[in-house]
Amino acid sequence: MIDDWRLRLAGLIDHTLLKPEATPDDVAELVNQAQRLGTYSVCISPSMLPLVAAGLKVAVVCGFPSGKHTAAMKAAEAREAVANGADEIDMVIDLGLAITESFDSVQSEIRAVRAEVPAPKVLKVIIESAALTDAQIVGCCQAAMAAGADFVKTSTGFHPAGGASEHAVALMRRTVGAELGVKASGGIRTAEQALAMVAAGANRLGMSSGAVALAQDITPTTEQILALDAAKP
């Protein structure tokens, strides 16, 4: 049962390249590596579309990385990305709205983007959990549920407060239950970290170091294996 854990873990990964200096050749290598690893998707910047990525979903960020765009601008960015072939949109909320606990406004901007990302396209909502209190995390997750999002996501990986934590992932999972997915992203660089996030409740992982993590020689715990068995990307 433990022998194929790498394959199952790879199937939860959005293999990510969001560096500002990324080139088309870099993205082509990202796709090649993702195909070899068997990851769920690649996650890229919208300027890199359209993209040929056979066998992979293509996720694209929106309002990235600050979230300080108007709802209309985020919606337009999402609409263009979907028109250019994106399967999934990872939008960043306006963090200031979360900190002031203006959750109705958070919900409104998510709804604006959701309107441009019709099912079966997937909408993930990045809340920058490391910069929020537990109550603010819960409020953002509830807003995402009410607005019809498919996933809540911990982090951009660009905020100085940090990235994903097991605590935040577990809190997000308790809040959304089975209704939404939970994506852990930001600072996940090892297999141990990735497996811990899945055990905490994540069913998708944003990783730019997936190849390194999957190559590591570790033995997952029984709890981690059971969590992998239960997770669906």
C-alpha cells in the first residue's frame, strides 16, 4: 500500500511556476516535468496562455499576488483566462477586506469572478491564511462557500507573513467540511510537509518543488497513507 504513495501524492499537486521572470521555455519544462511526475495540473500566470499541456489541467492565477484589484478587474482577468483555455482559476481576495472582516464584500468579489468561471471550470479562493486570525479565516471560508467557490486556498506564497500551515488547513477543512476543496500552498517543499498538509485536510497542493519532494526517501505513516487514500483532487 505504501509503494505507490508518490503517485497518489503527485495526483494532488498543482505543479506551479509563478515567478515574474518565467519564460515560455520555463513553462514548457514545467509541463514536461508535470507530465513525467503525473501531477494533477500546472499552475501558471495568465500571460502564459494559451498552453498545450496534454493530460494535465491548467490552473491560472487571478488578482495575483496582492489581491488589490477591483472585483471587475479580477472578473475580466478570469474571463480572459477561461477564454484562453484555463481549466481552473486561483483568485486572490482583497486581504484588507478580510482583515476588516468585511465578509459581505469578500463574498461579492468572489461572486463576480465565479460568474466568469462557469462550471465545470474550477474556482479556488486564496485567502492568505498566515496573515489572518482564526476568526478571519473562518469568515473568508464561509464567504467562499456562499459565493459558490470550489476550493479555498491558503496562500499565494508571496506574502511575508508566510505560507500554508497545518493549523490553517485543518481549520479551513473544519469550516468548509466536504462542501469545498482545500488547497495548501506556499512553502511546501518536502514530502513530509506535503503529506502533513494532506493529513490536516488538504486535497490539493500548490508546489513548485514537487519533483524534489517526490524523490525524497521517506516512509509515510499509516495516518498519512489513509489521508492520501481519502483525498480526491
